[in-house]
Amino acid sequence: MPLAAHQLLRELIALPSVNPAFLSGRDDLTGERRVADFLAFTADRAGLELKWQEVFPGRSNLLIHLTPSGGKVSRRILLAPHMDTVGVDGEARFKPVVKQGRLHGRGACDTKGSIATYLAAMLEIAAGGARPHETEIILTALVDEENNQSGSRALVARAALPALSSAGTVRAGKAACATIAADLAIVGEPTRLKVVTAHKGDLWLRITTHGKSAHGSKPHLGKNAVHAMARVVEELETTYAATLKGHTHALLGHATVNVGTIAGGRQPNIVPDQCEITIDRRTVPGESDAGVFKELNALLSRLGVDATLSDTKNAPCPAMETDPDLPVVRQLMRCAGQRLPQGVDYFSDAAVLASGGIPSVLLGPGDIAQAHTADEWVELAQLERATRLLVKFLRDQP
């Protein structure tokens, strides 16, 4: 009998895979290699084909192939969860614990629960013999989603250009040429087993105000950069935030802004000549990064402050929207017992895969409310339902 999802998830939680960006000097807890090796061993025993794609030294995407029974590939479905997790306060979180029908542990829902259900479905299909005739199924276990989505970016690195609309929203289509072509990517995220066809984009921006230092006893001789920044923060969190309520999307609601950090000055008796904030700006389909920069530069100009605006991310994170009327998406929604598509506020690998021309949706067990928390968990019943849903959907492929 192939391993069930809850059995696989216990093993996965016990294999630490904290993203190295969040924990330095702990090779025993960081990196995805332990998880990837376990998945490779388990899939190899089931006779599935394995391929590796190195993203960083010692950190590789793992591609597990379930080949069609007819040999010819006319359709390809990607199952795309990520192997890395955020950090933990204590190592006890790597010990899986079952309580009241829930499996607790780091990564339980984000997204080792998805990995477990995706692999369990593939193992069941491989063992049962009734695999699709012309559809190839590939589980692409990705690295580095929690930091910079480097795994998914590497997977579509040969894409000619991001398939962006003029507004900046990712819209998958035939114009882009990805490293790996597919008819659909099902991206593992905790969606409570709802098919998500749209999610917000994300910009991390830095605003720096510039002033002139002076002795604290003669502040009139200086120019206080902290005071200037106070005006900027007030404007961002009030007037600007209110205007964003007009940037709406049917599934995602409105765009948002959050001032996350602030730092300025050196000591009380020196007029500060510099102050810096970082902000999180969530975008909706129809907005572009260039448009956001234009809005914020206009805001700074209107306030009359000496300030600079810069992007702190080194890769675009646009909003994503996949047509819910695509036949393969409709088929998945029917298997999920869902009539209408849903959207989520967070960013994911789905937008990156869509930028390579692969129509992408999100689907996985668990709730985003439990992700990144001190007591992360997923319901055992959802793991079972997710496996059944995927087995039905994949076996129904041509």
C-alpha cells in the first residue's frame, strides 16, 4: 500500500527545511536537501522518474514525473509546492504531534501538507495502474519560496519575457516560452482546499528622507529628517491608504499599504539628517509597479519633502489572475465541489509560474491563518480530502 498523506507529512515535518535566509549557522536545520532526498527516495521506490534542477549549491528543485500510460504527452499538469519553511523559536516544532484530529509542526500547512497530499495522490495513481493515457503529471518540489521564489523563477528562467499585461498583472498565455511547458500548475498553498485563481502582488519599498544635521541645542540650524518622515508616514497611512480602496478587484478586494519599519537619527542631541521607512504595498490586477512608483513619487513631491524612493526586492512580484473559465481549471473546481473561484491576499510561486506562460492556481490543505505561527497545524481530515480530490482530478485527465 502506498503511504498516506498523514504518514508522509509526519516524516516531512521531522526533516527541518528552514529557509537559510532566516537562520544562519545552523546547517542542521536549514536548506531543503533533507526533504528533497526523502521525496526522491520515496518516489524512486514507486518507480517514478526523477530529475533535479540546481538553483543554489546544495539546493535543488526536484521534479518527480508520472509518465502517461500511452507514452505520448498531449497534456502536462504540474503540482508545485515549496519545500522551505520559515524559522522556529524552538526545535520542538520539528516533532510532529497529533492532537484532536490535527497534525502540528513547522510546515504542516505551509506547505508540507500540500507536498504530502500531492505525492500521496501520485503514489496511489502509480500503484493503481489507472494512470492518464496522454497526460504527464510532474510534482515540482521547489526551493526558496519563502524568501525570493528562486526555485520557481529558475523553473521558468528561459521564459522569453514575463507574460505581463500593460497593467502589470501576470496573465499566463502561449506568448511566453518557459523552461517547462504545462497546461496547468497547481501551486501548493493552504487554501482550505479551495481553488484560488487570483492573488495580490507585492512591492517592498524604501523611502528615505534627507535633512541636515545640527547640534541639538540649535535645531533651527538643521533640517529634521525624522519630522519630514513623520509627515510621510501620516500621509501614507491616512490619505494614501484611503485612495487605495478605489483600486479594487472582484476576488481580492482593494490594494493596501503598510509602513513596516522606521529608523532615523543617531542620538537625542543631534538633529537627524536621515530617516528611513520600509513599506509593503499589495497590488491588485490592473496595477503595475511603475504605476505605484508614480503614485508615491507624486505623494512625496506634494508634501515637499527631500526624499528618495527605492525597491528593496530584486525580482518583480506582480498580481496574478488566471481565467477561471479555462476548461482544466473548471474541471479542478468541479472536483473541489466549487462553483466560483476565490482569491487570496498573499503572494506565491503561482505568479512566477504564470509569468512563464503556465496557467496557475493555488490549492492545498490548511488555512493561511495557521501559516508562520508558533503552533502551525493542519487537519488530518483535510489531508485525506485533498488526496481524494487530486486522485480524482488527475485520473480524469486524458
